[in-house]
Amino acid sequence: LTNDGELAHRLAHPSFEVAKTYLAEVTGPVPKDLARRLQTGIELDDGVATADKFRVVDRSGDRALVEITLHEGRKHIVRRMLAATGNPVTRLVRTDVGPIRLGNLKPGVSRDLTTREIGELYAAVGL
């Protein structure tokens, strides 16, 4: 949450290239070439979407936990990218926005950012 509209705009807008990292639980076998496909770009109905980083964190049966980093924030982009590869998302959590990490924060709980973290966010978007 923020009351700084310019900061929020710059954090969300792809032209400022602020990385956002997500943990996603996906179904289906994760092909070995999925990282390459995501980093090359996936064609979606609103244009190509490209992952900056991708890795499989864990596999168990027909499910996998994957980490994906992007620098854009189109609506449901992570879900749409992974669904387009045949790996629909069953759970999704954003873990990082730029230099800020979620850490051990529990669902439904919030905390104030430190002065240092606020400064890092401003620096990340050129303010």
C-alpha cells in the first residue's frame, strides 16, 4: 500500500523495468526447455511476454513449485504465461518487488517499510 502515486506508477510500469519475483505452484510435468521458452518469450493475446529469470524450486508428483522473475506487470501475466506453456498455476505469491522481499510475512499481515527500503524503491525507479 502506498499514497505515493508516482512511485506506484513507476513500480508497475514495464518501462521502468522493476523486477517482480513470484513463486507459482503449477500442474503438469515441467519440460526441461521451459526456462528457455519463457526467457525467449511467450506469445499472449496482448503481445509477447518474456521472463527475466526462471527456475524450478521443487517437484512432487504432477506438481512443481517454480520461481519466475519479470519486469512488467500486465494483468495475470504469470498465470497466462505458464498456462500458455501447458503448466497452469494453482497458487501464486509475489515474493519480491525490486529490492523488497516478502520474507516471513504471514498472509493478511502488513508492515511499514524502513527508510532504507523506501530509498531503495525510489532508487530502483529513478526518483
